[in-house]
Amino acid sequence: AGFKVFFLDPGIAYPVLAGYPWDSQDKEYVLVNNKCQCVTVTSKFVPSKENPNEEILERNIRILVPLKARENISDPMSPLRTTFVYRMTELCRKCDPVEIELGGEIYQAQQSTSCNEPETCYTYNRDKCYTTTFPFLHHGQVKDVKAVLTPASCYAE
């Protein structure tokens, strides 16, 4: 069975670049590391092919496609996922609140506008706790038992 990978939002510029130190020789910088969708976006300065005396910024997008991903990753019985869609706006969103000062007062603000939308995960994000329920037969009675799918994230050390 084949699968499809879509990368949407072509031709749109995204402000994912911050400042770079001057000693950027051969250094690759991670701009996005999305564990939910197994995507890493990096960039580095490389010599221009047109003018070797100039450097241009090269951006690389690495996608690991989990071949045995389920449509619902918390349900091992759901069908295998055959379509993977990647949107730069979703990959680059920054939802952790930051403090900004306005008129002498400190406010919490988010750097992205799409933080209320659920994040699409193609594999387990090891920073989140995933659980599922399964039927368990005990002394002739069937009970739904909650099972942890990512123990390291669900149990505090």
C-alpha cells in the first residue's frame, strides 16, 4: 500500500529566521524541530553558485515519515495512515507564551495565532502523555482499563 506526502503553503515566506552570529562558517541552525510530525527545518549559509564571494542562506527540510503510523495514534486498532500533510504555518507556530512589556506593564503573549487548533501528530510526541483504553477480562467481568502509551511522559520521575 502506497502513501502520499503533501507539503502545502508553497511560495509563502515565513518569519522563522532569527539573528545569526557572525561566526556562522559551516554551522547549521535548527529553526524548527517538530516532534509531533517528525520534521526538522535547518538553515546555514553556503557559497552562492552564481557568485562564490557571496553567501546565501540555504534552508533544509527533513521529514521522517512513520510508515506504521495510525490515523488515530492513540488507537492501535485504527487504520494505517496513508496521507501525510505538512503546513509550514503549523510547523513553525510558537505557542509557548512570552512576556512582553506594554506601557510599563508585563503581559503574556503568544507568537502564533493558530494555537487553539489541535496539533496533528503522526507519531508520539515524547513530551506529551498518550493513553488509550482496552477491554480487560477479570473474574468473568469485562472492564475498560486505561493504558499508558508513552510511560516516560506520563509518569513523573
